[in-house]
Amino acid sequence: MSDSLDRSTKINLFREHVVKKLCEVLDKSSNKGWRKLGEIVGNDRRFKVSSDDMEMCSLKVLQLEGSPSRMLLRLMGERGCTAGHLIDYLQTLGNSEALQCLKPSALQILIQPQSVALIAGHNLRLSCHALGKSPVQYQWFKTKEEVPNSLSPDLVISPVHLKDAGFYICRVNCGDAFEFSQWAQVDVLDVAMPYGQSYHSLEGRLKLVIQPQSQRLNVGENLQLECGAVGRPIPRYQWHRNGAPVLNATKRKLTIPHAMQDQHGRYRCEITSSTERMWTNEVDVVIAPRISVQFSEAMECSEDDVYAIGGGSSEFFLNSIPEQLYATDKVALLIGNLSYQNHPQLKAPMVDVYDLTNLLRQLNFQVVSLLDLTESEMRNAVDEFLLLLHRGVYGLLYYAGHGYENYGNSFMVPVDAPNPYRSANCLCVQSILKLMQEKETGLNVFLLDMCRKRNIHDDSTPNIVLRVTANIVFGYATCQDAEAFELSSSGFANGVFVKFLKKRLLDDEKITVVLDRVAEDMGQFDATKGKQALEIRSSLSERRALTDPILPGDSADLAHAHSRQWAKAHELPESMCLNFDCGAQIKLGFAAEFSNVLVIYTHIIKNPEDMSFCQAHVTDFSQDLDVDPKEMNRETPEETGIYFLSSSLPQHCLYTRVSSLQKLREELVFTVCLQGTFIAMDDGPVHWTKSINIGKPLIARLDLHRAMRRNSCMQTCLMPHSPSHSPCHSPGPEHRLHLHHGLHQTQDYSRLSPQHHYLDVYERLQGAVGGCGDSHYDNLSRHEPAYDSAGGLSSSPGRLSIPIEASDDINELQTVFMNSLQLQQP
């Protein structure tokens, strides 16, 4: 390969276009792809690619646009792999297409066309310049059609018309080689420019030229709002209603067919480019109800007719536009129990709690998210949650884990619950509601992601008297006397309830409307159809939504005090720099994965020149904490169990995950150990240590480990039970509902391995589902990878990889274009 890259070039110095092509080839190949390459490299001791490294690479398929091959190449590059080594590995692999990626291209596009928005009547110019070993020819396309007389590097349309809007791409030929440019979108706006305003003053910087207009319409009519800006690169749009983003409203024109009265409000659009950001004017959208008035003769009048008959008096309208509702604050407690001591363990609660935490924070909720709580810890966490509530607050409690329901009362099962458990070992949700009502909250929402089967070991008949308040909403993941399911996939997946809930939670709708739509979505899911259905119970009389703005009430000082209490449970230790006598300097950093899970990372800032090796790690943690020595001080976050924060943590560190912070009884003290080897010394490594005290981080400040106080939560939740000692009815992990036939019937849940390319469902609590599911399905959600029959990632349609610009319409356009290429290639 004399024409290939310099064999001594480190692969982490490859140009991006080379890495991108190589990763595309290795990701899509099933038998000659990145997995086989990893096995070959793993046999070479020089680069130490371990099974844990391969597992970390495979987890990248769970990320949007994640690439296992890119992760593998990065690890190889960090360990000194060169182009020569990689070429030898690829030759052993027998992947000629991958080897071709390392050859210098006979054709290189130097200038890519840029998307642009401009005004009709001005001049459009798109440029694509390439360099080749022989003369270069150009051909421009609009979608899949050739643009006539477009054989030059610059495509000029003068003047541009509305019909010229669309997507353009250029094919560049050099002998037998050809490349495609990236897509360029052209948006043409129909605007009458003020006299004297020139196009050149608009093309460079972002310029707002179309403002939305206020609208007044009747229920059932179509709402249409339009704005527009010109500039290069093309602007991006996001519509907002009452200060909150409108879901999937990312185009210039916002259209809401058959608008309902609850979609009224104040609308504006955020317009951004790569370097600029601006907002349109905020406009009012009034959606009036259709009013029918019965006269002596049968006739129906429009609203305008009625308004005229009423003499222009607004008092005539019986159904006026509802006023905006507010919360004095928003507080959420999220508990996910998965590591049960005496019952089947779960996987989805960790993913569910993490996803809901991020969504609720976008809605301005103060969120406390906790994993794996014992009975006393759960009761104390509820006590702290209740302290954050006061008049007008929106309170939300989400629970994922084992549970049951007796006589209409729901019970949440702690991780230390005995086998069998009864009401005295669990927390009663209705008891918590009673305490919330005493706080005069504005909205009480309970989202219970658990089973609702009857507990045959619990004969108690609790008598909980609730107030009659019109502000209670229960969203049960399943119906009464039924199981709730979680999906077990190649790594991490949401439970069925949250899988659909997270797609709707940000909707600016009454909370019961949101849950209704989640129920409809779940009803279309073949995997659990007829086995799990969302049940909603509500006494909500007002149109209260989780998106309602916050307006502090009369108790502003009390609210501020409560906010400080919440902030107390989320204070991270400050990062610190540690200086050692040898001259080394270490950065010690911290991050929070959950309210009771702390991430600690160490990084070498300064490495003394006379040391050939220098590394810092943490050790000597309290026995109260859940820290596995085998998973401490790992080179990647995923190796130590940190899956959700891996993309936001600094690289090239050693990572340690410290969970169960609620068990910490004293301040958190640990040791940072520096290990180094001097060039001039042959006596082996030298050690230095520093003791670090970071106080009580995160939820540890609230002392949830304390003995249960004889408070209202304790008194209300505890209830008598029968002294039954029969074995627990909970199923073992072998009771699962398989969704794909002919697959393995067992799976090791001790590790969250992404190498199992199938999905199954198993119950969160009692009873086994008879028989197997008959439905076959792929792509459970838009972010999950699809797999081909060989177990590898399936490639997208088309035989060529075209670089594209992000757009809602690009994927369909690319497929159509590639399917037409055979007829158009020279």
C-alpha cells in the first residue's frame, strides 16, 4: 500500500473524513466489522484491548449517532496504534473496503455548499470546489433531478423564485472517481423589502424579515403562524408558547390543525444560526369556543353574530378564555428501586428515574432523584419531600419498583423488604397523599410504575380518610390487579410506562390530557397489548399542567426557605487541585448522576519531567457506602457503571462511582493516592497520599439513614397486618415474556451487556405471563438501533454515504435521491 497514509502516523491524528468513512464501513459490517477487529487487536498485547473495552464500545450503539468503531479506534490511538498497525489488522480482517478508506482519495472537495435563506428576486449562489489528480467535472442536483446547465463549481440562479426553494447537492467527477458534496437547503421567502434595502446587507448576518401576527380563531379551525429570517448559514427555528418550547415546532411556519381552546396563549419563535440568536415578537393567539344560541326558530349563529346580538358586551360570552394558572413552586420526588435484597432485581428504574429527572427539570421542577432505598430511607425521603410543599405547590411523586395494591391502596416496596412483605414493611401512597393535602398543594400527581396485584400475605384493611380536593391525579402504569413490565434489551431501556411518558411529558397540556395520550400510545404497543394498560384516576377540575409557570404566592419567604432545603441536598463539593511534594498536580472533580450517586474523577494536570509514569487514584471509602473496589478508578466512565454522564465528563481521567450516599453517617473522607516512577530510579514506583474530606455531599446532608422519626408519615403509613408466613408469591427472573421466537431462553442480568441483540419483557412483581408473545418488532423507539439478521447494526438505505446537513426532511430526501442515482450516474 505505497499510496496509503504514512504507516507511522498515529491513528488519533487521522483526518475526520477518513475516520468517518472508516467507522461507517466497520459499523455496518457484521462479520468483518469492529467486533472482529477488536478481537484481532485484543490478541496483540501492545494495545491491551480488553473485553471491558469492547463492552464499552458496544454501549455506544445506545447513543444517538453513537459509533462503536469510533470508540475502538480512539482507544487504540490512545495506546499508540499507528496507521501501519491498523493496516496490518485490516488485512488480517480481510476488509478491503475498510483498507480503501485509508488510501488517499483521488478527489477531495475543498469547499462545500452552504445552506442559505434569501428573499425572492435576489441572486442565489451555491459553491462547490474540488481538487483531483485530473480535471474535475461538476453536476448539480435539486433533490433527485439534474439542474439544467449546472456544470460549473458555482450554481447561480438569478433571480431566485419561490419554486427554487429546496435541497441541492453537487456530484464531482474525476476520472472514474466521484464524490458528492453535502446537502444545501435553500429557503426562499416572499417578502417585500423596504425601499433601499439591498440583498448584500442581508446575506451575511441573520436578519429577521417576517414577524408572526396575532390570531383570533374558533375552536376547530387551523392555527397558522409564520416568521422568517434570511442569512447564511440557514436559520433554525423553535416556536415557544407561554415561554415553553412547542414540541416538534422547528419550521418557519407553525401549523396546528383543528386547534383546541387550550392551545391559546402567547407565541413567539426563537431563531438561531451558528453564531447568532434572536426572537420574534410575542403574539396573542385567541381560540374562542363555538357558541350556539337557540332562538324561537331553529337556527345557529356564529360567534360574531352572537357578539352583535349581545350589543357588543363581552359579558354575553358564557365560556370565556380561561385565565392562566400558576404554581407557587414545583417539587418532585423520584424513587427507583432495583437492587432488591430478597426479591427479583430490576433494571429499568434507573433509566426511568434518570430520564424523568431531566425532563422535569426542563419544566422547572426541583427534583430529588434517589435509587435503592430501604424502608426507613424511603420514609425519611418522603418526610423531606413534604417539607418542600406548601400552599399552591405542584407536588409530583414518581415511583418505579416492586409494589402491590390492596383495597384501592397502593404500596411501594423498599429494597430491604422481607419475603413475604406486608403493609408494615412498605409505604402507602394514599397515606402520603393525605399528608400532601394538609399542605394545601395546588396539584398532586402520582406516577406509579409498579404492579397492582393483590398481596395475598397482607390482610390489612387500611382506613385512610382523604379530603375532597379537585387537584389529584394518579397515573398507574398498569390496571388494577395487573402487572407492569420493563423491557430488557441490549443494555439500557425504559420500562413500558416511561418509554411512552417521556415523549409526552413536555406537552403544554392539562396533565390528564397528557396521560390520556400516553395511554393511547401504550395501547398501540404490540409487546404488551392485552397485558398492560395505563389507568388514570383524577379529581382535577382545573386545567392544570406541568408546564404552568411559577408565581410565588404570599409565602415567598417560606418558599425561599424550602428552596434552600432542596439546594442543600444537591450541593456538589467544589473541584480542587492537589499539589504533591514530587511536583505533580492533580485535579479532583465531582459530578452527580442521581441525588444519592456521586461521581469522582482524578486527572493529572502537571506531570514532573523526571517521572516516567504518574497516576492518581482514590481509595479508603467508608464502609457505609456502596463502592465496589473492582470498579473504582477505571479509565472510562462506563467501566465503573457511569453510563448516563459519560458524554459530559472530562476525558482522560480515572473515574469512581459512589452510590447509596443516603447511608453516609459521617462526613465523606477518602484518600487520594499518587503513584509515580522516576526515570533515574530503578526501585519501582513511589507513593504519596493525601486525605480528603468533602463533608456530606448531595442527599447525605439530609441524614436519611437516621432512625424513623415518630412523625406523621410514620404514623400514617404503618398499618396492622396478618401474621402469615407463607412463601412470597413474587416470581423468579425465569418468568419472562419473550417477544422474539427462537432466541436464548436465559440471560445473565448480573451485567448490563449490550451484546444480546434481542428484547424480552419480564414482570416487575407477581405472577408469570403464560405463553410467549407472537409479535415481532424492531426499533422500539426512534433512538434504539436496528439490528440485521447477523446481529450487526443495519445500515441505512442506499449504497453510498452522502454527508448531509441536519434537517427534518433530510432522511427521506437522501433515500429518494440515492434510489435514483443508478439512472443518473455518468
